[in-house]
Amino acid sequence: MQLGQYPEPVHTVAHLSDTHLLAGGKLQYGVVDPEHGLLLALERIARMQPAPEAIVVTGDLADIAEPSAYARLKELVDPVAASLGAQVVWVMGNHDERSAYSQALFGEASDAPQDAVYDVNGLRIVSLDSTVPGYHHGELSTEQLAWLADVLADPAPHGTLLALHHPPLPLPMSPAEAVIELEAQHRLEEVLRGSDVRSVLAGHLHYSTHSTIAGIPVSVAAASCYTLDPAAPSALLHAVDGATSINMTHLYEDRVVHTVVPLGESPRLYSVRSELAEQLLALSVEERRELLSRKDSPLDITGDL
């Protein structure tokens, strides 16, 4: 549906992160139900228009790498993806363990880095394992960077999205997290410079933030379970049960748009009926402007249409 100057996006991708599922309905910190947050995320993804072609989950899938937590994750995510015709792109996080992750999600246990390439209707999505066994910080080995360079040597028809857990960006709002950041980010930057990578998707921080690497946009999705308050008083890190969200990524011919989608329900102030979209399409540009842009239009006066 084109009502403005831009056409529909070429590709739509749902980006969620840090689901931190626990087996048996256990709660995080005795308070947070991570499954509830995931269900809210999936409910919002299911009603997105245009529907996403891929659901990318950038790590910390299971809180303590329990096999049954991974199984539950697939049980919840796979049917939603199937109903949308979307591919699921899993990414390793520091709370995940390679052997349990690979066995549960791909049917074969492996302790090797969990790097993978997906083709989504001409859009290439690379899942890059930035984890370090036994630690929470991130690293990319020389072998992984060489593999990534080889993958990127041939451009994909519609470019590439790179998905990894540890975001390659500064952390001015949570400097304590620099202890567990992605090490030697300049090495990744060297590989990405001049490539067809259109955006980098990441998680790990439990709040949403954005930057660039080698001129490429970096988008970090906040967790679906709990978040960090980056403006909390007198605390290096301050976790809260709220402000959860996911991101939507829309790729156009010449640009990428990242949008933060809150998961919590908020009080309704006004609503424009979805049926109005078809009516607007039947109007001219000038008629739409008179209806929706004029300050004395019924919508602007009443807040409801």
C-alpha cells in the first residue's frame, strides 16, 4: 500500500533478541516470565503488514542453555514463522552453549562456531557466532573472519544482513558492559568495508541502540524478557521488568529502516480504523492531504476516524 512517496519495502525482517527462555516455567530473578515476553513478541510479529520474510533472533535464546528450553523456543516460534511463510534465523548468544544449541535447533551437536548463511528471496542473512565458550564477552576468530570475507566476496542479489549477538558499537549509555563487548571490532570493520552488507543486527545489551560500522547501520534490539534502564540513577547496571521491545527491519532499494516495536500494552488515546486504508487508496493525493493533513480535519479535531 503506497500512500506516500515511497513504495512498499523490498524485504521485511522481524528482529528480536535475548529471549532467555527457561525450562519448566521458571522465572528470572523470581519475577520475569521470559516465555510471556516471547509470546508478546510473536503476537506482534504475526500481525505485521507486510508480513516478515524472516524472523531473526540475535542470541541468548535460552537463559542457561537447557535442551528443553530450546525445544520450547522452537515449539513457539516455528508455527508462527510457518504461518507467515518466514524463515527463522537463529544466532548464538553468550548464554547459549554451542552443543545444546546445535543439537536442539539443527539436530546435530557441535562445539564448532555456529555460523550459517540463509537466502531469503535474494536477501542474504549471515548468522555469525560471536560467543566465547565459558565467557560473556564476544570475539571473532581469524578463521571466522576469513570465512565471512569469503561469503561476502560474491554479492547477493539484494545484499546482506549480518546478524550476531555482540553489537559492534560504542556503549556510552552502559560503559560497564564494555567488559563483555565484542573484542577487536576493527577486524570485523575491515571485512565489512566495501561489502554488500546493508545492515548489522545485534542484541546482548537489553536495550535498543543504533550506530554504524564501516558506514553500515547497526541496529540493536532490546530483550523480550527484561531490559536495562540506561538512565538509571546511581547504578552501573539497572535491570527492570519492563520496556521490552522488538525491532522491525524494512529494506528498500536504496535504504534500510529500523523501527522499535514496544511489547507492553499502553492506554489507548485514539485510533484510526484499518479499513480507512482502502478508502484512502481510492482518493487522490490532494484529497488524502485534505482529510489527514488539514488542521481542521475531523481526524485532527476528534482524534478518531
